Amino acid sequence: MARITQVSDAAAAPEAAALFSAIKGKVGMVPNLYRVAANQPKVLAAMLGLNETLSGGAFDARTREAIALAVAGANECDYCASAHAAISAGLKVPPAAVDAHLAGLSDDPRLAAILRLALAVVAAKGMVADSDLEAARAGGLSEADVVETAANVVANIFTNYLNHVAATDIDFPARRARAA
């Protein structure tokens, strides 16, 4: 059971209600994570803005979802594992690849390098070793890719932690996150 209110449409402040309308227009519903964030509409706006900005980066949606799954696995966030598994399925990512991404793995060498770096960022709380950066570079990642990986990790840590604090009710087909 949720520990923080998942704001209903009727109870939403005007700014949150406008954001809810925009979310519904894009995804057809308002996920409970956004309903939790709507307790402070500026936080919801910031979350949406960061995700929208990152979607304009060099990483495609499948890559961003793979990072989200790896971070959810590392942080044991069942809500995010469930949400991002559903989003990945919508992107036609095979179920075996979703399972691999939750464990921080990929058969694609470039994506594998991104996920290894993402997990290193999580494990080291951002204080990655020189060897982690060397491995990322050896895996073909540019400095821009390293920065974009870190940004996507941080965005997902925020949602993982907010879900942990709130005990957000899962409103996607439920998945268990697996620690990497």
C-alpha cells in the first residue's frame, strides 16, 4: 500500500492537472509514479522535463529503457522494473532482452558497455573508478555517451528512490527487479 498519496485527477492542483492532461495525451493514462510526484507539481514538472530533454539526446528509446531497467534492477525498484519492462515491450524489445537489461547485460557490445557504466555509476554512487571510464571508452563510448549515461542513471535513481519512499502502487504488469 502506498505511503504517499497518489494524487487523483479531482484532487490535482491546477499545475498538476495540466501536466496530467499532457501525460494522458502521450500515454493514455497517468502512471502512479507521476501521481506521487504531483504532491509537489514542480517536482512532477521537473521529472517530466528531464525525461523529455533526455529523449532528445543521442540515445534512442531502447537504450534509455535498457538503462532504466538496469538501474531498477540494481536499486531493486519493482515499480520501475514493471514500468520499464512494459515500455520496452511496447518498443518490441524481446522478453529475454528485458530480463538481461534488468541484470545489466546485453548481447550488443555498445549497449553492454553503456549498461556496465550505468551499473558502475549506481554501485559507486557516481564515484566511478578510472578503470570504469577506461572500460567504457574501450567499449566505444565517447565522452558525450559517458555524460548521457550518467544523466539517464541519475534520472532513474530519482524515480527509483521516490518509489521506494512512497511505496508506489504498481500500475503496470508487475515485475520483480533483480539486483545486478
